[in-house]
Amino acid sequence: MQLKLRWITILIVFAVSFFFMFPLDKRINLGLDLKGGMHVILGVETDKAVQAKIDTLTGQIRKELRNSKINFAFVQKNEAGKITIGLSDPAERNKVKDLISKNYPILKESGLNSDEKVIELSLDPDEAKRIKDYAVEQAVQVIRNRVDQFGVNEPVIQRQGKEHILVQLAGVTDPERAVKLIGKTAQLKFYLLDENANNEETIKSGNIPPDDIILYGKKIDKVTGQVVSTTPYVLKKDAVLTGDYLLEAEVRISSQFNEPYVSIKFDPAGSKIFEEITAENVNKKMAIVLDDNVYSAPVIRERIAGGEAQISGSFTLEEAKDLAIVLRAGSLPAPVKILENRTIGPSLGEDSIKKGIIAGIIGVAAVIAFMLIYYKFSGFIASIALLSNAIIILGAMGMFKATLTLPGIAGLILTMGMAIDANVLIFERVREELRLGRTPMNALEAGFEKAMSTIIDSNITTLIAGLVLFQFGTGPVKGFAVTLTIGILSSIFTAVTLSKTIFLTLYGNKEIKKLSV
């Protein structure tokens, strides 16, 4: 009964392995070094994340002073990246300082001019450091979300150092598009136009009110990709709504112009803000701005409920799809720049796979030959366990949709060599028991039993090393760790369970005088 249970367990393991192993090319993903693809190192401009935070604080302080009815001349960010508050009345200074210390503890007073009318505030260094660190972590997550929607199997996206991000995408056929998708900041903002300042004379003179900014709408030629013309817009400095409230973004086709556009929908909080803005600014223009580029500036005809809007800009269908992807995935907290961009061709991978297969066949053949010569028929049983080990490893990799890399092939071959080591320990122990005068079956039982603790101890230490490599290693190292870890567990099963079951099936009910070992 126990023997039947052993064979049922073995057959189930093999059935599951074969099910998940085939078709091999669809079950197991090939890594960048085998399949080809792109390898990109990105640098996150963390200083700009700090400056963006200061811009946000500047707008908040301006609004809060206004709501508190404190007279001020201006609140703005100076060239040194600090917030300066100009007071209309020096007597209001203490009120302002109390408000700042109560509501903005991350800001520290760094300067006060002689007439006490200007207060200068700077961001706390520890807070600036936290913002930079968070910007990189958030950028990693946003890029991962974008890549997931782009449809790449097993991408490698991880932080390197303080400000760098490694991106490896295997099998990418359009690296230029992928780079644009990954590197797009995608900061969506809505601004009201300053109707009084939006005239040709004001823009040419450059006399822009302090609470305004100039941004440009760019018209790009679809064929050449070059900027054909630019249109300046004078906008109120503070955005009335941002993409942080975005819930959905999808591509639709305009029935009027038969061109694709991106339809966006805000969450309940954003929808409420959008409705209030449109209700208060009927017959005024509101600009839709993405990464400081004005896509459109339509006139608000009526109050808009439901929180839906659209972004149009003579997109191609592919551009509209990519824009929808980056908007759904969220904006990067800071711009990123490409420090390294390498495209790896699949020819190198094909060559590596062929050499890896040849090396594996030669290695396994050499091991089998040694086992047959040295351990005779027992070596034949160990060889069956060895080949079974390869099937289980490939099946397990297919089950978890693991990525096979060049180091992974090395790990697979190494595991095959290590797998036979367990049988060597068992057979040597059996030989010792036979020399002590035990019967073949007793020697066999004692050999498996006494070698078990040594096998487990030796494999546990290797397993721990494999798990550490998987946790902290990069893509190729992680691929090596996956095959090594699966291989260790598989080799214990084949060497102990499968080998012993075969021995018991062949010799369990027989009186044998000699064991071929």
C-alpha cells in the first residue's frame, strides 16, 4: 500500500510537470540575454521633485493667507528655490509666522530683510531628503505600472543607488516607443487662462503679472514629428485641478473629425472640484496641460457634472493609446533622463541557448557515463532520477512562468550536477553497510535512512544561498537563483523518493544476494 502511494505521488508530480512544461516556448519566458530587448538606466531628477513640492507649498500658503485675510503683497518662489512672502504691513509678520509654524512645520525661516516686510522660508533638509527618496520609489512603481500595461513579460524594474532606476524589457520590438512611454512625466494639470493678459501685446512685451505663467501649445507634424508651430497662453499660476484625481483614461474616436482622443474621468472628489470650477467659470477658457504643453484650451460653455473631459491634439492611434497608458499609470513625481540605453539583439540569445543546450547535454552525458561505470545498475537508476529532475525543474518553471536567463541555464546545469551528488551519498553509505555484513535490502534501507540527514543539511545551506540571491539579486542573478532553488527541491525528491521507490519496486519482494552498486 505504501509503495502504491509512492508511485501515485510520483505520477502526479510528473503529470503536473508535463502539463506545465508544454509548449515550452510559451510556458517559460526567456530573459533579456536570451530573447533580446532593451536595457535602460534612468536618472530621476529628484531636485525637481523638491522644487515641485515648494511650488505646491507656495500656492497653498498664498491661498491660506488670503483665506485668513492677512494682507500680503506677494508669495512666490525665488531663484534660490526658497519661498518669499512680501507683506503689505510689517505688523502682520507675527500672524504669518504663527500660521507657518502651525501648518507648515517642514518650512524654516531662513531670512528677513531690514524693513521686516519680506519673510524667506526654506524646506527642512530632512524633508527634502525624504521627498527625493520617495520620488525614486514612486517613479519605480509608476514605471512598473506603465510597463505592465505595455504588455511585457517578466520585466526587470528596480532601483539602483540613490537616484537611478534599471529597466530591462525582454522581447520588445519597438524600443523607441517603449522609451517614450517609460520616460514621459505625464503630469496632467488644468489651468484657467488669464483673460486680461492673453493678448499679443502683453505676451510680446513680457510684462506678465506675477500670479501668471506662460505655457505653449505645440503643433507637431505627424509625418516628421517636428514642431510646426507654437501658441503661447498666459495662465493663472496655480493649477485648479491635477491628474492626481484621475480615475480612468481611454482612447475614443471623434465622430466629427474621425481622429482619436483620450477620454478621462475623475474620481468623486475630482468630479466635485471639476464641477465647481466649470460652474464658477462659465464662458472662460480652461487649458488642459500635460508636461507643460497646452493640448487644448476650450471655452467652458456650462457647468460640467460627472467629472469627464477629453484631451485632443491630432494624435495617431498609437500616441493616444500610449497617452492613456501613462495617465492610467499615474504621473512621475519628477522627470527622468535616460543615462544608458542599449538594445540587445536576439541573435546573441539564440547562440547562447544553443551553446547552453550543448553544454548541458555533454555535462549530463558525462555524469551518466560516470554513474554507469562506477555504480553499475544503481548508477542507471540514479541516471533515471537525474533526467526526471530536469523534467520537474522545467515543469516548475512553466508553472510559475519563470524567466530563463543565461545564468539560469548555468544554474540548471549546476543543479543537474548537484542532483547526482545525493545519489552518490546514498550509494556510498549503502556500500559501507554492505561491508559491515548487512544483507542487500537492509543495506539499502540503512543507506537511504542514514544519508538523508547529510543530503538535507547540504541542500538546505545551498537553498538559503539561493533564496538570498533571489531576494537581493538583479535580473540575471535572480534567474540563476530561481533555477537553483527549484532544482534543489526537485533533486531531493528525485534522489530520495523516486530512486528509493524504483529500488523497492525491483527488489522489495525478492530475496537478493548481491546488489549492483
